Amino acid sequence: MTETRSILPAPQRIGPLAKLPVFLDLQGRRVVVVGDTPAAAWKAELLAAAGADVVCIARGWRAEDLTGATLVVIDAADAAEAAAFRAAAKAAGAICSAIDKPDHCDVQFGAIVNRSPVVIGISTDGAAPILAQAIRRRIETLLPASLGAWASVAKRIRKKMAERLPAGGLRRAFWERFAERAFIEPTVPTDIEIAPMKSAGGHVTLVGAGPGDAELLTLKAMRALQSADVILFDDLVSDEVLELARREARRMMVGKRGGRVSCQQEDINALMIKLARQGKRVVRLKSGDPMVFGRAGEEIAALESAGIPVAVVPGITAALAAASSLGVSLTHRDTAHSVRFVTGHSRQGALPDDLDWRGLADAETSLMVYMGGRTGGAFAARLMREGLPASTPVVAVSAVSRRDEVRWTGLLSELGDALLRMGVEQPVLVGIGQVFATARVAAGSIEKVA
């Protein structure tokens, strides 16, 4: 009887692959590395870490050196040597890799993220190794160092799990909860109960989103966003930051903006408590740092009073982001002995009347005025009445760290007019003090950073 075979069309569920990623078990197997270069030495170290029995040959290899090898690697002097080496490898039944010579490779090494037994390989098909390294660094920031330990536990209990929980919903629910814990708990429990996991109680995490640039997020903030069930975010949180959140998370804007219709703080508190009592992992995402003009104190008090666990992840506040961008040290020892953060308006939206105005007029203090767009002119006038010279250097930055950031620098006496020209649709941060004399902005001009 003649066997008939048909060639099936490629499945449509996945696009074309330049190379198939596979993971090779080299434990106790002979591997030969040829070359006396740093690249060859690194490959030998990598292969030894994978458990291979590595034989290193500096130069002058012979075909019989490859006998019995599972994998052979060479940093060849030229294409001719690489071709000869591959032919010898094929005769010996070994897999061949020629460093930086893809035309003479059976396999290629990629960039690696190591959380063993979790191992992630990254390939660009030899087109852009530096890009692969950049991708590796991005992934590294998202994976906690303890992930490998959690994976080791999973490997150890897998057989028991199959015996105790039937295949289906219960087993899947256990592993889903296990995976979630691996990303949010830095310490692996010494003993994990193999039983249907009860839903963990809800909690709230106040997370600082920074001033807008998503690259200013902390690693801890990223992990909180990736594990959230619900994200309650401020109107000022950028779309770029929200894009980094867990896709399945429900997102609800609870923005508070001066001069606009906003959620009441009491309603936000009640919503956080309600969601946490439903067992949700709630992230309260705040622009900048939660503890700087963010009403975090009121929210923490409400949550603790309701018995809801609450944690805080700090963020980069706008003053620090602006200072870095402007190249200004807020406490330069030659010009400033302190820095003060103040708000530019009261609860009623007017200039605050309960500030220490005499202290704020100290010429050796760097003064950072948040939300100072609408009251900046009056703020400057009050400081001058308290004795701060009209010639004091000042900067104003709108939409700090964002693509539409706008900057101005000039003198204290010019601040009011400058803010009228800048506009106050975006949040404005004002810096006042001698340290701003060296700010990277042309004096008197309004510059768009983008």
C-alpha cells in the first residue's frame, strides 16, 4: 500500500518566523568552542552555565576534535574557516554556530533574560544585535529578581498539583493565582498549599505616575500597573503611562483639575473602599508623587479607617523632573541652602494667604511653586513686597516632561506677563531662585521642547 502525504498550508494563527526559537538541553553533553577571543570565551561561559561539558580550543582545531559533540561553536578568522568548520560539524553530527557569520550557522545565539528556570531568548535574525540587547534591558526591568525562585517552586510542585487537583477550572485558577503572586510578592513562601486558592483580599496601592514621561516610572510602579484589576487615574496621568498598564485592568478616570468639573475626594475614597472590599487589586494612579500635593494623606486615612490594606509607590515629582531637564541643581551650594515646595493656589483657587511669605522670600532658597499658572503674577508680587529682589531668576515650565512641554525663563518681575503669554491650559510649575540663572533656556523666550 502506498503512503500518501499532503503538504498542509501554513497555519494562519502566527506570522512568518525568521528563526524558530527552541531551548536545547545541554546538561552533561559535550560542546566544543574554538577561538581565543572574548566572544568565544563568553560563549563558553554561557554554555557552561547551561550545564554543558565544554571543551575549549584556542586555535588549530581538527575534525576529530568535534567527535561526540552535540554543539560546536567557532569564532572563525574568515568565511573559509567557518565553512570548513561547519562541514566538519555536519560530518560529526553536531550542531554548528559560527559567531557573527550567520551563513555558516545551524543555530544562532540571541540575547538572554535569565530568571532560570525562566529563560527568555531574543533574536533579530542577526540583523541588529544591539536592538536585541535593548529589548533585553526593557524586559529585565519588568521581571522581578524572585521570578526564578517562583518558577523553581512551580516545577517542584507540578506533579503533586496534577495528583491533587483535577484538570480544568480548579487547576487553572490555582496556577493563575500562583502566577499573579510571582509578580507581586518578592519572597517565595516556604510552603505553598496545593489546594484551590481562595481569592486574596483586596487592597489599594497609591502609585506615582511621574510628571508624564513614561520612562520616568519606577520599576515598582510598573509592576503595580501590571498586576492591577482596577486603575483609578488622575486627569493629568499621560496616555503613555496608561499604555503600560495590564490590558485586562479596568480603567476609571477620577481626575481633579483646578477650575474644572472634578470628582469629589469623598467619592474617590468611597470608590476605592468599595472596589477593595470586592477583592480587587486597586491602583490609585496619581500624577507626580502621591505624597506631594496629591491628597494621599486623606486617602490613606480613609482606607485605613475602613480596614483596607494600602501601600504607596513613590514617583518623580514635577519639580525634580524639571530641574533635571533644565540642568539645574536645586540646592547648589554656592546659591541655595534649601528648597521649598509650595502650592500656588488655595482650595478656593486663589493665592494662598496662610503661607510663610517672609520665609519664602529668602534669597538663598530655591522655591518650587506647583499649580502656579493662574496665580503666578500675584505670587511674584507678594514675594517682592516681602523683599525678594525683582531681578531674581525665574523659570516657568508647562506640561513638564511631556511632548508639548513649554519653558520660559526671565526675572521675577516679568513672571505675570510671561504666564499670560504661555497660557495655563496645562499645569504650570514655577521655579524661583538664584539657581535658575543657569537654566538651559534662552532668557525671555518661550521655548517648546518638542
